[in-house]
Amino acid sequence: MKIVFTGGGTGGHFDPIIAVAEEIREIVKDENLLEPDLFFLAPDPYDKRALFELGIEYRKISAGKLRRYFSLMNFFDLFKTGWGIVKSIFVVFNIFPDVIFSKGGYGSFPVVLASKIFKIPLIIHESDSIPGKVNKWAGKFARKIAISYPEASNYFPEEKIALTGNPIKKELLRSSETGAAEFLKLEKDVPVIFIIGGSLGSQTINNVIIDSLSKLVEKYQIIHQTGEKNFEETKNLADIELKNSKYKNRYKPFSYLNTVAMKMSVGVADLIISRAGSTIFQIAVWGLPSIIIPITESNGNHQRRNAFNYASTGACVVIEENNLSDDILISQIEEIMNNEIKRNNMISATKLFAKTDSAKIIARELLSIALEHEK
């Protein structure tokens, strides 16, 4: 039994694949099934350690990105995609999996095309309210389509759809306060705001946090995941901003948080500030109120749709980028942190939105199709 995973080059694509692979390994063990061979085909392995720990073999394929704006890179990426298609055809033929699972994104296109050519069963998962180009196209011939938001059903054949939510790695389904105060050097009885800019960070969020920082640290401790590329600049600006503040030690910047550090940060957080990608589903599972700042120019405006779909449940407040300023951000933080009824209502709403069995549902369907195909 062979299962191939593919997806674009961000944590939003990669982490759900890992979550599904975890469930496959667990189901196989619990039900004494034959261990499947798992493969990950993508332009980049993203996290070699995670692949190794789950026994997933990585095969590199090329894929070009189609940008919505003029760029000479669009021309060169056509050749990348062409080579990626040729290589994917050979790699997929050589493996000849029983089923392919795609998270979408430009990195998945060559493998998904190969699945169509060889008529290999395909399951796709769409994390956003508005599907990306590859998933929209793949939905026409995919066997099953898992979606995270009900709104995405408008773009796919109704008979193929299952509303599953977004797969979340087992380690991140639970937060942990253990050791957090010592690791993060936190003060007692001072509320904590946790800022996540997505797997790559967000310069827009970083900038408004820096502008708000001197006021925020007077009342709150700030754990800030800046993104690796933005870390040095953000930290240097924060040092300048807080140079004369007696509360400067309340600001805790990190370029990246591993799973243990993430769980600890969530465990002590009172409020989360985040983009509107797949992190929304983790926030809901964690049961924390949040301020969501969607990217303005996301594909099909999907982040804005994600944010307002989540906000419609009452679980979060949305600040759009064109309205984002230090004053507005501080005002929204104060409104949530100083209103216990509002906070409790937001926490209750997260529990209604959260789905913890998404990865298991998809894993079972993959195994079912793989076993059927193998016969």
C-alpha cells in the first residue's frame, strides 16, 4: 500500500499533511493493518525531521509559481513547472501509489496532473473559504474533497464534499503551561498576548506591534513570533522603542517557535493576534479569544473571507489591514481584555467552531481508498 502526499511550500500546507500522516500511522497500528509506504512530493521538504519521524520518503519535484502581478519570474517559472511535470510523471509512475492526497498550492500542480494522467485516486483538502487555482481545477476529477469552511462548497461538486475542518498535528491539539513561566521568563499575574504572523511571519503585524509596544508592555507581556526573515529587524526596532522602558523585559520576540515552545506560549496566553490562514483552526482548538488581521491581497481574497467567517461565530475580532494602526489595535485589545463577559463569549464560540478529528477522517478515507485500489 502506497500513499503520496503533495502540497505547496508553507506550514499551512505542510502541517496538515503531517497531521494526516500521524493518524494513518496510528490507525494502521491500532487495527493491525499493513504499514503503508508514505511519500512526500514537493519542491522543498519543508521539515526533514518531521518527515523522518513519520517514515515519509521525500522526493523532490520542481514547480513554478504563477504570480498575479507582472514579474519576469513568471517566465522562468514556466520552465520550472514544465520540468516539474515531466519529473512528476516519472516519479509518480515509478511509485504508482494507491492514492494521492493534495493540500493544493503551486507545489502540488505537477503531482496532481500526474494523478490525472495515470487515473490514480486523488483526495484534496482546501483550508480556505476560497479555493486556490490548483484545488479548483483538481476538484473536477478528485475522488473526494475535504473542506474547512462551508463557503468553499460553492466551488466543488456537492457529491464529493466533506466538511472536515483543518487537520492539526496531535502535539498542537493541547496547550501546556508546564515550564512556560521559566522558559519564557514571565512575570506572575501579568496577562500575556501571543502574536503569530503565520509560518513565515508578517512584517505588517510586526510593524504595528512595534508602534504599539511601549504602551502594551505597561499592562501586558508580549510573546511575538516574528518570522525568521523579520527577526533581527523587529528585535532591533523593539530595543530602540523600549530603550528607556522599565517594562522592556515583558517583550519576548522569537524568530520561530518549535512545537514545545508553541504549546507553552499558548498555555499562558490570554489573547492571540494572528493572520487568517490555517492558524485560525488551531486558535479555535486552543479555546482562546483572538484578533485576526487578514492579508489584504490574498488569493481570491480568501484570508478576508476566512477571517469574517470565523468572526461570524463570535470567536474573534477582525481588523482589516487598511484600518490597522497602533491606536485601533490597542483599543481592540483593551476591549477584549477588560470585558470578562465578551472574553467568555468568545471562548465559548471557539469551542463550537473547533474540530479535532479532521486528520482522522481524512486518514481513514485515504486508507479506505488505498485498500480498495490495492485489491
